[in-house]
Amino acid sequence: MDYAIQVKDLNKSYGSNQALVNISLSVRRGELVSLLGPNGAGKTTLVKHLYCELKPEVGRINVLGGNPCRSKIKRMLGVVPQESEPYDDLSVFENIYYAARIRGIGRREAKVYTEETIESLDLREYRNKYVMDLSGGLKRRTLVGMAIVHRPEVLILDEPTTGLDPLARRQLWDILKNLKKEGRAILLTTHYVEEAEVLSDRVYFINKKIISEGTPSDLRTRFSYYYEVIDYTSGKAYKVKEEELKEFISKLNGKFEVRIPSLEDVYIEMISHA
């Protein structure tokens, strides 16, 4: 299996507060994996280990076949930290261009890469605008541009859509889907269940430890302990165990719908009992 990221038995504590407990996960090349958990679940602490802002106390981390603290590995990573912002007093072009130069790309090549990145992110009409004059969604797109301009093999995004309006969020989703098609390994942290379900090949439920892992459909099926039956005649919804389903619906009159719980239902149930 061609893994871009492997984490094994990672632990992290801040004094008496255990932030991460025996975390193990993996991301394959060409795969988008989401870490889904509430605020304070350790998502940011975990990804900081992957780009060497933090170092493991206990456990092992392998990124692209080596230690993520090595310069060679760092150059193959693209990172959008949770609280980062582009430089307000620089244009979109300048932000992305200087990000390329900092990564060691020569002037001529950096200009070519910057123009290609601006085009791929649909930022052409904002190329020369100062970041301070942009919307939140366009600032986020610029950040993604700064992270991918050097053609990284691994992209780490820490809650990149937080605070965006629904349209800007979906525009960023489309960008991430295209980046995955290009073969990049993408690790995304989020607390939006819909985001994880739409984008992810696999999802990890995390709350300081890994609660569960699987594809969105697998998680819905594996941890659905009941069916939801919606009776359109009465307007009521019922939770019905599988062994009771046939008898229950035989008593209904009129139109009804039977479905397994959503990923959000499963997530809330599992996190609340973790």
C-alpha cells in the first residue's frame, strides 16, 4: 500500500491534560481523509506533528517515507494552518509568488507556477487585488494557492472552511476535489459532518483518541443500530430497530420513507458516548 502519511501510537500531553491518546492513522496517495471531531478533540495538535511544529513524545510519524522534520520532506508538503491568513498588504499574485520563492523555486519558474495556480483556483480577476480587499472565501483560496504553488505531494488543511458562507465553502470543496484528482494525498480536519461526508474517501472520528474509521457509507451502515421511518401521513419520524422494522411498517397507512441514519446521526451518537 502506497501510504503518504502513517501515524502509529501517537501520544501528546500538556501537563496533566492528555491531548492525544494512542493515535494511529494513515493517508494513501490520491486519497482525501478527514479528521472529524468537536472543538478540543486534538485535531490541530495531531496535524501540527505532521508538519513538524510539534514533535512526538511517544509514537512514530512517517510522511512520504521519512521524518516530516527533514527539509526534503518539508518541501513536499503544503500546509494551511487553522489560524493563518495571507498578507493583507500584498496582492494575490504576490502572496502566491513569494510562497513559491520561499520554497526555493527560482524566479522564472515561480512566476509560471504562480500564474498556473491562480488559473486553477479561478483567481484570475483578483490577481492584482490586495488581500485586504478580498472576501473570506477568496482569502482562503489564496491560502490554498500559497500551499500548493510548489506542487506538494501532501496537503494538510486544518479546518479550511471555518467561517465561510455556504457558497464559498462549496467552491473550496470543488477545488479540493480537483486537487485529489491530481494524485495528492490530502488530510483535512473539520467539525462539519457534511463536509467530511461529501469530500472524504475515509473519515476518522476523533476525540483525543480515534473513535472509529471508515468510508462515510461504511460508518453509516456499520454503526446504524436503527432505521429512521418517516410517516408522511402523520408527519412523525420514528427510530425502529432492524428486527422490528417489518412489523412496524406493516401497520402504517399512506406514504412513508425508511432510511438508515445520516453520518451526522452516527457521529453525534458515537462522540457523545466516547
